[in-house]
Amino acid sequence: MIKISSELEGKTFGLFDLETKLKPEGYVIGGGWDYDHGSFDYKMDDSDGYQFLRVPFKAIDGSLDKDGAMVEILQPFLLSHKYEDGIDDEGNIGNLSASFNQFAEPEDPDAEFPENYISYGKSLVRDLEKLLLP
């Protein structure tokens, strides 16, 4: 994980407004969201695992599943996941669970971030600042 300083840190936005601006740019709300926090993820590459720019946020007024939720942007960071090829050796699940958990466990969930994507990630953060800040 590589943290990136940003002028967005500590700024507040309406969640709906953020979604409206970020989704057309290729950002998605990350799968690990909860009612009080979440993140926007931008997949930078997936040729050798997955490299993401993650822009985390926390709810400061309302919960994320309600209209009008306000969120505060936290420090963006780069994240790399490298997945195993083939079958998951820890397949200790039944048929019902398998229908929901079809993906292999990460080989290295905190994989070192490829050097060539660090400057790319920083430029994505600068682009976000231009898009979101007056």
C-alpha cells in the first residue's frame, strides 16, 4: 500500500454528487463498503494481479445507504492484489457457500506496487483534485 497526499483529504461532499462525477471517470464504489465508510476504486491494471487507486471516505452525516449522505474524503492510496493461478487450496466450503465465493484467495493481498504505476496513481489523484475542488 502506498499512501498519496492529496488536497482532497478532509473535504466533505455529498455521496451522490461524488458518484455522479466519479463513475463516468471509471471509479466504482469498492465492495468493502459499510453503512459508515467505503471507498471509490479505480482499476489501473489487471495484467499481473490488480492495481488500484483507492479513495476512502467516511460518512459524517447520514448513512451511506440513505439519500443525502455526506462523506469526508480520507487519504488516497495505491493498492495491489496478486491472485493465485488455478484452484484455491483452502477450499473448505460447501456447495451453497461456493455459489457465492467463486474467486481464489489473494496470493499476496499486500503485494508490492509496481514502480511504473506509482506516478500514474499520483496523476490520477491530481486529476481528481481538479475535478472535485473549485
